[in-house]
Amino acid sequence: MRNRTFTALVFVSAFALIGATLLVKNEFYFQAAYTVLQFVVLATAWNILGGYTGYVNFGTAAFFAIGAYSTVVLYNAFKAPLPLSILAGTIVAGLAGLGVGYLTLRLRGVFFAIATLALSVVLYTFVVNWDYVGGARGAYVLAPREVPFGFSRYTHLLYAAMVLMAATALAVARAVETSKLGRGLAAIRDDELAAEASGVPTLRLKLVSTTLSGALMGMAGTTFPCYLSFVEPSSAFSLNYAVNSIAMPLIGGMMSWLGPLIGALLLGIVQQVVQVSVRSEWNLLIVGALLVVFVTLAPNGIMGWVSAWRRKRI
Amino acid sequence: MEAASIELFVNAIVAGLLLGGFYAAVSVGISISFGMLDVVNIAHPAFIILGSYIAYTVNARFGFDPILTSVVLSPLFFALGLLLYRIYYLCFEKRGQESLRGLAFFFGVLFITEVTLVLIFGVDYVQARTAYTDATERIAGIDFPLRLVVPFFVSLAMVIGLQFFLTRTFFGRAVLAVAQDQLALRLMGVDPVRVKGLAFALSIATAGVAGALLIVILPVQPSIGREYIGLVFAVCVLGGMGSIWGTLVGALVLGTAESFTATFFGPSWAPAVSFGLLLATLAFRPAGLFGR
């Protein structure tokens, strides 16, 4: 399938999904779907760097929070409308991704992973000490009195925005995967030295990859303050985002855009069910345990099973 | 400078050095596992917190000294380390997948340990009670809180002991050899996997003791282990990856830097120090202060 067809198809299904779910009356489902879709964006974004390029990013929360806090800044400055804050947050997080990549990608893979974790804590400390965005107390981002685009509630609008973001993330991931860029990234993942030696511009490709990945993570964060109308550093920088965005692609499969989608839907839905039925701490335990079980026993995830099963049939 | 600010300055240095001594105990395990064996055990701080809670439980129930308890129970941590390395070796190292999946594995172990502690003990802070918890010696206007002094000397003893063990014994030299050239070691008839397993177990055993030191110094809560991730790697990188003396110096530098930041800019900036220092070291001097 050509990328243009795929993108069109993804967006058509996204709009169909928005239209269909507006018939749903129970508010809980909107909330649950919003959270699951947020994980779809984060997992897909993580996979662009982690799965395609082979660099582990522990700093998902940092990029997510950059998106969230750029919304707070724009809200405090002039109560920016939602589309503008989404766009701005995406750009700022993308630039942050570029910067981080430039600073750290010349390091060996492991150091990159540790540096991204470090980035997360440094940014957290800055936000805690930054009074303009509320510091440790947090900040309020109130919904506008009239909901634009003809939605009956503000949460429905945010849900629709998240569906479109998930569609964007999937389209970008698939485009990267099938392009020349994706093949270059795969070469880096398999053997960086060999790729460099055969003329792949490794640093440049890695920078494109960190920028795209960071921008998409930031995008997912931009609606976070609006959704709860309140944001505080410890919730925006929660390490849960980091562990989930790593676990989901690893469980689904990292070689294609479908893997993170499957992983995110599966883990996201399981967590929603656990959240309403037992204590929410169990969520992290389940994610951690599934992560460990899958990396030890099924290194290629669910998609790995599928392709092994297909090979056996032929 | 006025007398008051000189006193503040000296107190900050003393507190920083004492804290740094404790940081050496926290990071020496990472210097072994990450610096020497190339096993990126990002879950090391979680085992430190596990050590804290074990020491706390024994202390609360029977009133035993937490540090002594941890030394007695260190074989338990050693066994845990052996088991963990066995899994890591069979599932990742043997298949050559340690870089990405091995890292994710330890990240998962970190969360499992942390959440299990939350489910058992809850999220409230706990602290051990000892005779020296609240005592402070005051010498020439400088405070020496005993809850920092005792861990400082225990930590120093552990680090010096490890250095002598690694450089003076046959097994210790084998560990250093694994870090340098595995093939050569194999040719000498030593199994590098066995040596790595024992050395990794040793690194986890230090985490148990460091955990007991931690609960003597500060109240502990399951998720504070995360704050130490940056610290242990910062010290390890600063100290030049796998040098025990380097770890000690790196820890003292970091402790002093944090103490100064807390004294002169406010405690809320302190967590950024270790991570900021780590980022700066990685960006500008990846070989560390004492790099090879």
C-alpha cells in the first residue's frame, strides 16, 4: 500500500471513530479511550527512535511534559486556542528532541539511554522551580466557556484531538518505516559502524529520528493540562509514561508501526480495566511484569509470534 | 567573608563530604556491574531501597541495628544477584541482545521491585531508629551528625575493602580481567561468565548494605530509588567507569556539589545537580574525570 493511501485510510477511520463514539453516552469511555489513545501516540513515537533506530529513550516523560508545559505557558500568556497550543507544543518538543540528539547521540547507546533519564530529572527540577508555570504547586488551565467545532463537551473535543493525533503518529511512523529514511535507520539499528562505513549519514538520520519522536511525544502532552484542567510537575513527568512507552512496543513488536499500536491497545485496555477493578498500583506491577516476561520469553513481541506462525504455515 | 558565612561554608563542605561518602556506597555496585562488567543494571537503586526496607523491618520488629543486619543478610542479596545475572545472561547476553532488551529488562525489574514494596509497605516514609539517629557531635562550631558519620565510615570501609579485594585476590583480578579482555581470560582457562556472575552478585550485595545506610540517614519511600539512578551513573561516569578510587572521588565531588547547591540555592535544586553533572560529563568529557 502506498503511504498516501495509508494516510488517507488512517484519517478516514479516525473521523469515522470520532463520529461513531459521539453516540456513546457514558463519559467513562471517553476518558478511557483518551488515555489508551494517548499511549498509542507515545508508544508509536517511542518506537520511531527505539524500534527503528535501536536507541532506548527513558525520557518519554520529559518530552510529554514539554508539550504539556508549553500549553501552560501559552495559556498563561494569552489563553491560546487549542490548535495553536498543540502545534506549538509539538514544535517545541521536536526542537528539544533535536537538541538532545545533538548533545548525546554521539555517545554509545547505553549512555544515550541514561542521558535521556537524566534530562527528565533536570527538566523536572527546572519546572518545579519555575514560578510562571506554577512551580511545584501546579497550574490551572481552564476550559473555554464555549466549546468550539460544535462539540457538546470539552472532553469530547479533546478526545477527538487525541484520535487525530494517534492517526498522525501512525501515518508518520508508517511513512518513516517504508521510506529511504527508515531503511537508513534500520541499518543503524543493525550495525551502526557498518552503516556509517557504507555511506549512511548516521548522525543526520538519528537527528531526524529524535526530532520526530520527540515532537510526537510532545504533541501527546499538549492536551494533558486541558484534559484535567490542572497540571503539576509530578503528574506531567510521571515515569509511568516512560515505562509504558517502552513496554508497549516491546510487547507488541518493534519492527513495524503495527506493533506499538497492538501493544498500546492491549496494555492500555488492561490498565483501564485494572484501574476500575483493583488498586491503581497494580497497573505498574502488571506493566513491569509483562515487560520482563515479554523481553525474556518473546523478544520479538506479539508481531514476532504472528510472523513465526505465518512462516510455519508456508 | 563574615564569620557566619565562613561557618556556613565549612558546614556545607563537611556535610557534603559525609554525604559523598555515603554516595560512594550507593554507587560502588554500579561501578562494578556497569563499569567493569558492562551490565547496565538500571535497577540497582531499586535493590538499594529493597535493602532499606529489609533493614527497616528487622529494626522495627526486633530492634537490631540496621547496618549490622544488612551485613549479616548480605549473602541473601548475593544470591539474588547470582539469580538475576543467570537470567540476564541466558536471555540477553548469550543471544547478543543486551543493549536494548537487557536495558528494558532491568527497567521492568526496577518497577516490579518498587511496586511490590508499595503494595507491602504503602507509600508513607519510614525510618529506622538507632542510638545514633538523633545525636550530633559539635567540634569547633562544625556539626557532625552521627547519622551521617556512621554511614560515612561504614561506606569508606566497604569501598576500601572492595578495592583491596579486587586488586589483591585472584578472584578480584579475574574480575578486572573480565573488564579488559574476556577472550584472554577464556584462554587462561577461566570462565568469564562465572566470574561475571559472582562479580554481579557482589555488586547487588553492596546495594543491600547501601540500603541500610540510606535508612539510617533519611526516611525512605519506595519510589525514591528513582532519584538515585542519575546519581549512581553520574558517580560511575565521573569516576571513569569501573575505577573504585574514581568512584570514591566522584561520590565526594558530587556530595559536596549537592550540599553547596542545597545550602546556597535551596534544597529543591539539589536533584538537578547529579543529573546535570552527568549530562555535562557525558556531553563534554565522556571518559570521566579519571578516564582511561
